[in-house]
Amino acid sequence: MEEINFKEKNRQDIFARKMEFSSIVDSLCENSFFKKRKHQVPLPSKETTIQILEDIKRVLFPGYFGKSEVNADNMKYYVGAILDKIARTFQIQIKKALCFTCEHESIDCHACNERALVITQEFIESLPSIQEALLKDVNSAYEGDPAAKSPDETILCYPGIHAITSYRIAHELYMRDVPLIPRIITEHAHTLTGIDIHPGALIGEAFFIDHGTGVVIGETCVIGNRVRIYQGVTLGAKSFPLDKNGKPIKGIERHPIVEDDVIIYSGATILGRITIGQGSIIGGNVWLTRSVPPFSKVVQSEFRQDEIFKEGAGI
């Protein structure tokens, strides 16, 4: 009997506490960013977008991701079925993203529906070219790393390949002015790999990020073909020009240009709209804010042993 009364008392306490939540709920809703937005339309789902990303990886690398058994006999059926799923689900998320910046205030906006359909179709048509670029990235990783036993190992295991895959998918959407979704994709890869590539960067063929942790590639970076970078490399902005209100000016070119066949070793920091000439080598832990001509080699100053002074001599 005492136990029953104890449980009943707990229920009453919980009910009383719930009755006190109303003011907290009002405050949370009143201060929410969603309520302060101009358009009260649903945002694209981060969880759904990440699931679509995984499905896209399954069609770009059939047999490497997902649980299904893939072979030469069923591959076309497998890829076709997943593509159909991507087309249906991605169009909905893209439409929500477009509504986020649309001037109309209705989720049934005809212009967003039509544009989402076109973008989804164009994106699916771009998948073969994305796959072709990724195969060159994979070969670059395999050929550039003596620890890699096969190209398959780089696809399955290397964080650099995962980050580049996410980037190349996101970049196609970024180039079509899709809001939010490209950043969801690349920041998800950032979370998993420690590699931060903005979807607006322009990255050429056969790009290889070795190890990868701590790599940062900014929005307006331009990277040529056959470029190799190592962990801890930053391709960032030197400064952020401000407008009359003291806020950073958006959209200006503020990140480095890295030409073909450049190697940048671990810990290097390259800042501003400077050019690293073709075939150059940038050594580890170098801090660079000026352009260098083609085929340069930039390294830290050599270590120098200071003289030892005794009893104040020489000081």
C-alpha cells in the first residue's frame, strides 16, 4: 500500500511540474530563431539529407557502401532503384531549401517546386561526371600513399576520400544556388573526418588529402589538378573587410589560388588571395601570406643554436 501511494505521489509531482512548463515553453518559442525568420516554412531535414548523401555514395561506389550484395548481374537494378529513391527524396529537401530564401511565403510556391525538379534532374545527370572525378581522386590517393594496398582501401578507409566525395556532391548543389544543403553535407564530413572543405571552393582533378585531420579549405579557394596536401593545412583568409556597419563583406575572393602539381606539407598556413605557383612545394609549418612563383620551394628558416653566455658575458 505504501509503495502504491509513493508511485501515485510521483505521478502527482510530475503532473504538477508539467503544469509549470507553460511559461518555459512560451519563452523558448518566443525566442526561437525559427519564429524570427521571415518565412515560416519547414527547413530541410539534416537527418534526411545525410541519408540521401549515403545513398548517393552507394551509386557512386556500387558495392562499397550499404548492406546490399552487389554483383555484375544485379548492379544496374541496384543503382537504378537507389537513383529512383534519391530523385524522390532529394527533390523534397531541395524544395524546402529553396523555400528558405524564396520571396513567397508559402510552401506550395510553384516556382520552388519547378526549380527543385530541374535541380534534382540536373544533379542526377551530373553523377557520372562526379564519379569520374572521384575515381581520379581515388587513384591519386592510392598512387600517392605507399601505405595504401589498393584503391579499394582508400575508398573504404581514407578520411580524405570521404571528405572529397562529400565536397564534390555538395559543390554541384552549391553551383546551382541551393541554400543550406551543401553546407549540411560538407559539415557532416567535417564532423566525421576533421576535414573542413567549403562547398564553394573550386578543386581540380586528382586531389589528394593525406591523413587529413585539421585541413581547412575556404570558400573562394581555387585548387588546380594533381594537388596534394597533408594534415593540418589551412588555406584561409588573411582578413575580413568590413562594411559600414562593421560586418564582414560576403562573397569577395579572399582565399588562396593553388596551381597544378603543388604539394603542401603538414601544418602549413596559407592566407589571403595569393597564388602558389605550379609545381611548388610548401614545407611543413610554413606561414605564408605572399604569392610564390612556379616551381618554388618554401621551407622554414633553418634552426640556429644560440651561443651560451656565462655570467652576463655578451649581454
